[in-house]
Amino acid sequence: MARVQESGDEESSHEIRIVRLGHCVCVLALAGSLAGAVDAAPPVGRQTRFSFAPYLDPNLPNHTLGIGKVVIDGRRVQIEGGDSARPTGPFLFEWGDGETTESGFTASHTYARAERDYVVKVTARYRDGKDTVTARVRFVPRQYTCQRREAVPRRVFIPQEETALGSTMPGYTAPEGVTCFRHAELRSVPREVIEYVLDVGHDIQMDLCNRDVTKEAATRQVVLKQTCSGGCGSLWFADPVALVCHPDYLSGEIGFSSLLHELAHNLTLNSPAGYRFGGKTDGPMNAIVSETLAQIFQHATIHEILNSEGRYGLSEDLCQALQESGVQSIEVVRGAYRRYLADPRRCTTYNDPNTPEDETFNTFMTVAYTFCSLAEERADYRAPLKRMMRLMQTFCAADRERFQQRENESFRSTFLVAAMSYGFDQDLREKFRKLSFPVSDELYAEFLARMSGSMASSAPTP
């Protein structure tokens, strides 16, 4: 019997860690990660349309300077962090109240007034330039509230009583020690607010899956506590289907983007209802489907929420938290794309279990980056993603056999390229070939033929 456990197959990038859960690899986002980008997103406004496009620019720098934690004690603030690039001198701290200091980490400052928030700029100087990141010092508590819309069904629950987890997948079992959250452990965001945000995400993602999802994942999911690893994870095979989070993850600034990522695992791996990807695309090559889709879904969901009329009744502070979380995670996608371009190996859809790194990380992130870039060009994630899923939901037993062949990089790559091409109604073969993806014209035609008459031509776009 396989148990959900951490494995040696992990890749860390900006505190995003990949671990294997059962036979499924999923991304765990660690509490307190990416603090250096916390103020990267501009304030949310009711009349402002949100876009990830500014953060997808591949020419933007990848920060080596990072802020790890902001600790507030009365009016005194401590900032922890570091810089792997070894700057030439002390860091410059601009505290947002007109005061500046120079020191190493940990840096401290006492504010004269604590009735408002401050944005702190930290600058590192090198022989060939400098790097600056920001962090917000929050003296004013955020107002995490919502007005629940009746049209959003209740689907995700944080139970207050112990919930036994069964399994819908032979050989897959939940980890030991999974339990319910006590009320005192949800200190940052109220239980009912977290549930509603996930209900909204569930409703959007169900539509993105064309509502072709197993009954178990479609009707009820739970959020439970685990302490075996930091961050949050997916138990897509559990009954009831579950998200599991370390208690620290829901007690501070919540990484909503990562919660939506794991929710996407729970839905996409239980789709299509008649032949779900979970259990069919598992093993060392699982990430090209599971992680690609989860990355796309989490950002598509945030884009949909922030650009919807009334933003589902979420408060301004809650929308700001969603936006900041989404910007942080899309910057990780952009960084992986840049590393992919610099990697001579390029496309790798098989993760060798005998190596410590995940060789597929930059590859699936590049697919997600490409989708998000195209979606931003059209200011539309929903329509192309629903179409992309429609083709992917034709996955069958013959596909599974070819998908699981270790050397069949061409099948796995072409399956994603054909699905995305169908999604955008645009032939993307040459675009991905320039990225060194092994795309087969024969397989591409086979996949597109399943959607007969849906694309005008299978010829490459000039």
C-alpha cells in the first residue's frame, strides 16, 4: 500500500517545493515564502482591470535578494532576509517614514507612529549594479470579509470535527496524523472566509473543467491539518477529496494562489469523470499534466475573480491578498521559464526518480508560462482553457499506454501542444519547436481530429 509521503524528488524555487504525494507530485507553497515580492502588485481598485502581463516580462530581473520575515512588536519592526549574490556592502533600508539605515540582516527599526502601514525598500549593491525589493509593514489589520453570493454553491469545508479519509484509488492512502483545524489555529482569516474563497475557486475551476469531474470532487471537499511538511498539498484521491495544510500556513498571511493550485489538482486529477487523469498519468512523468494544469488553473482563477463584476463579494483587502499571492506565484513561473531558456537540456517530461532534482520543473512551468502569456494577449483565460481541457478530456486507455512509455517525450509534449493549440484556435507547433519541444505532426493531427471541424486548419500559422 502506498502512503502519501515526502520523497527525495523535490525542487525548491523561491520557497516553492515539489514533493511526491502518493503517486502524485504536487507543489507545496511554504508559509512566509516570496515575502520580497509582497508589495509588487499595485493596489486593487474597483474600476481597475487586473493583468498578469507586467509580471510575465521575461526581461524582468530574478531577485537574489529576498525578505524572509517581517516581525512586528509594538512599534518596533525586525526584517529578516538575505542575498545569495553577495553584495559589496551593507543593505540600504528605506523604512517608508523618511528614515533610512544601512546594515545587514536582521535589521530593526522603531516607528514613531503605528496608525498606518509602511512600505520598506531594501537595496543591495553589487559591482555591476543593484537590486531592490519591498515589503509591507502592516500595523493596520486587514479586513478579510466577504458577502457570500447565493449563486456560489458550498463545496469546500473546514470541518471542526474529525473527518476520516478513505480512498477512491486502490493503493493510495492519506498520510497519518491528518486532523481538523481548531478554531484558534485560524488566526489570520476567518474559517468561513477561507471556505468561501475556495468555494468561489471551486465554482470557477469546475467551469474550466467543463464540469466533467467525478462526483466526489465536484460535490464536497475538505481542508484538514497536517504537520508532516510545510505549506499545503492535495489529496485528490481521498474520500472526501481533501486539501491538507500545515497550521502555520493558515495562521498568517495565506498564500491563496497555492490553495487554488492544490484545489486545481483536486479537480483536474479527477477529470474527466469517466477516465480521470489521476492514476493514469502518475509516476515520473506526471508533472507535465498535473503541474502544468494546476499552474494554469491557479492563475486563471485569480484573473477571473479580480476581473469579475463585484469580485464575488470579496473585500478589498481580500482581493489585494489574492492579487499579491498571484503576482508572487506568477513570478516563480517567469523565473522557471528563464531558467528553461538557459538550460541546454530544455524539454524534459520524465523526472528521473534516481536524481535529487525534478528535471521536469522548468518544462511544465514553461508550458504554463506560454499559456498565461497567450491568455494575457487576449485578456481571456476562461474560453481557451475550457477548450484546452475539452481536448485533454479525450484522454483514453490507448493514450495512457503511450503516455507512460518513458522515452515517449514526443507523445507527452505533443498532447499538451495540441490541446493548447485547440484552446487558442492557433497552431502552436512552431512556437513550441523553437522551445525545443519534440512535437509530432502525426500525433498533432490525431489529437486535433478528435475535435473534428473545430479548427479551420492544422497547417502551421505563418
